[in-house]
Amino acid sequence: MAFKTKTMPYSMAEQLRTPQEMAAYLDAWLEEVPDDASGIARALGDIARAKGMSQVARDSGLSENGNPSFATVLKVARALGMRLHAEAT
């Protein structure tokens, strides 16, 4: 008897339910891989999808599509109710 394994796509956005979880997720990226700009941008994208891209676009005054500049990243973070954190090493 053969068993079939069913796989489903994993969505980080579905796991982020509270502002505290969202902030902890972004802070982990900033702390663990602070030089990975694409990873940090991806984390912000996950958080934006968790909150709803249309709402984030309205709150930030930006469109839902595009390759964000750092200024855009700051606008999105602000629209998400977050700010970036820096710490001396």
C-alpha cells in the first residue's frame, strides 16, 4: 500500500498574526542578516501581505507592485507601524 504525501505552499504571511509577531520577525532579519537587503525587503513584503497589500499601499501612498528603493522601504515600514532597529555590535 503506497501513501501519497500531500504538500502545500508555505506562506510566512499566514503565520504573522499580531503586530508583535510581525515586529519580532522583522527584527530577527535585521539582527541575523543585517546586510541582506533583499531578505529584509522580503520580510517587509511578508508582513505587508499579512496586513493586506492593498491597505499597506494606501497607507504608504505607494502602488502594490515594484522594486522598492530604500525610501520606499521606510515608507512601507512606517505604514506597517514599524521602524527599523539598529544596534552597535
